[in-house]
Amino acid sequence: MSNAGFVVFESWVVSNIFSAKLLGLYCFIRHCTKHERYLQGNMTAVQLKSQQLSIEQIDFLPQSVYKYRECKNPTHMTILTERQVWFAQPSSFTDPFDCKNPLRYDLLTEKDIYNKYLSASKDDHPNWVRQQHREFARDWTKKSPMKNNERLKEFAKESFTEFDCRFGVLSLTTNPKSSRMWTEYSAGHTGFCIGYNPKIAFKLFGGGGEVQYLDELPIIMPTPIHDREFQHSLQVFSKQMKWSYEEEYRVHKFQPEPATVVQRTITLPIDSYTEIIFGAKIDPQDRNDIIDIARNTFPNAKLLQARLTENGEITITTEIEIPSC
């Protein structure tokens, strides 16, 4: 059993019923769900237990979340100078499967397809009688594009394109002592790492949660076998085990229309910044520049120094006092 943190679904919902509304965007849902996952095998069987919660009521958020940055990258420095973070498109991710695990229409049986159209008919035509729903389902099952593999590939591509231009992810981590993360995401220990209070920062986001790392990505079935919230959870918060070193805790936002640069750029509250950790190999001038920024902007954030041990591990022990002007 794994407690995967909190998930707030401000969901994009693309109709996956092949009908006249081939790619209709449905309503957006916002709610907070506390959930427990019971993992069996490769996560094809998962049960969700949900209850409505606010950010203040959640008692299992990590105490802090972190973002590794580079000093020499002007865009990275805006996390300090402008208090800005960027919600990236899934298509920009290094992991080619991240947020791209498709719905498995190809695994649907004839009965599954019939039940899918029956469910769609009841949703779209609530005033119809039973016989009309059954006729609709039988008719669409016979001519269903869900039996056409080429059409399924085309639909998956179209759906991801619609999703990608509206969805944004901010990748964070719960571990500020990862030597590999300092190497890969903070220019070989020469950058810095920002620590946030999630109960303050997360109020601005559409949702988030702990990423689950698996030997195999889960099989995600179309509705009504897996409901849309469950599909979203598996698609956005499941990654292959080789990425587990990131210990990612991600947050996301969704826009009804294609997201602009302004909409993907979020300014965080000053009091959400709790730590600024200097890399073990940071340039002294970069360190001084950040101290100056902290003095003027983040007087309550702790300034800490990371150090590399002889065996390559990271320790964070020294708290630096911000000098007065």
C-alpha cells in the first residue's frame, strides 16, 4: 500500500467516445482527493478511497518540496528574482513516456465497446428509454472506429495534442540531498536548490501528488472501465522505475484554452520560500548574488550550504546568516 500524497483534479476531460463529437472537451472538475492505492501486480488493479479535503486539512503533505536550479541560466534565476516557476508542456519532458501512456482501446472486447456506447448514450441522452439506449449502443458497436488500429493511433495523437497545449507540470522533489539531482539539474553542484512550504505554494495550483515509480507503466482502460479521474491519476503520476532517483512530487495546472506563456508562469508568495541551498561547488560570486537577493526578498528563508562527502553523498548542515545592509 502506498500513500501517494494529495491529488486535486482540475481535469482536462477529452471525450473518448467516437461519435459526432469526436474530440469534444467536457467540463472541468476540481476537487481534492485523499487516496490510498492497493497495488497488485503491475497496478492493473487499483482501488481508490476518496474524501473531500482542503489544503489546510491535508495532514500527509511533505514538509518541504524542492526545485533544483542553475545560477548561469537567466531563466532559472527568475525563481529568485521574480519568484516565478514554469509549468511545462508534457511534450517537453525528457522521459518520452511521461504523461503519454495511452488509453488501451485495443484491449476492449466487443462487450466492453457495447457497454461504452451504452454509457455514453445514457450520459448524452438522459431522456431516452432503455430500448433507445440499447439500439444506439448496438449500432455504434457495429461501426465503431475503436476497432480500427490506425484510427486509434490518430485519435491518441489528436488527444495528446489537445492535452499538451493546455496542461502544465511543475516538477519538484522531496529530496534536496540527491547527488544525481544536483549533478543533472543544478549544473554539477554549481547551482542552488529552493525549498517550499507546500501548504502555502500549492494553493495556487490545480493539483498535485507523489509520482509512483513502477517496473511497468499501468494499463489504462477507457471509460467506463476506468473513470476519467482514475485515468488522469495513472497517466500523470506514474513513471518507470528508472526515474525513481528523482523522487518527484509534481503539481499541475490546466487551462480551458491553449495555455499562454503568461498562464504557464506562476508567481509564488514570498512566505512559501523556506530554504535556499547552495550547491557544493557554487561560484562564490553567484553565492553572494543570491545572498543579496535573499536579504531583500526572502528574509525568513534559511540559507544552507550543501557539501559533498568523500563517498559522493550530500550533507546540508551549515545555516548562513544573512548579513545586514
